Amino acid sequence: MQTPSFDIYPQPAKEQFIISTNGYTIKNISMCNMLGQQVKNQEVNSSNITLNVSNLPKGIYNLIIKMSDNTTYYKKIVVAQ
């Protein structure tokens, strides 16, 4: 079975991130700050997502991507202001 690949851009971002996969469906996206506090949670059903981060303070965040088959992937993203 092929593993999904992710394009997450721009890095760092000020307003929004674009997240796209190679055809795999993302079910849920959540973001946590480096203290482990969830700062964003979004239910989706798409392989391409725009994630607004304009209201978040600058810093490094953990992006938790849950796929439609319930597998979970972790990525780090940087928010700049």
C-alpha cells in the first residue's frame, strides 16, 4: 500500500497554509502549540485544504493529520507574523 505524501506550503506562513496530498482524503486536521495545547481543529473531507493561521501567534506548531482510513501523520509547521 502506498503512503500518502504531503505538500504543506508556504513555510513559514503568515496567513494560511495549503495542505495537499497525492489523492488521499484527509478527515481531520488539528494543530497544537509546543506546550501540547490544541489551538485549531478542523473536520475536512478533502485531499486539498486551506488552513487559516492568521489569528495564531508566531511559533512552531505540530500539525496532526488524520486520514479517512484513520491513520495519523504528524508534521511541524512554522507560523510567522
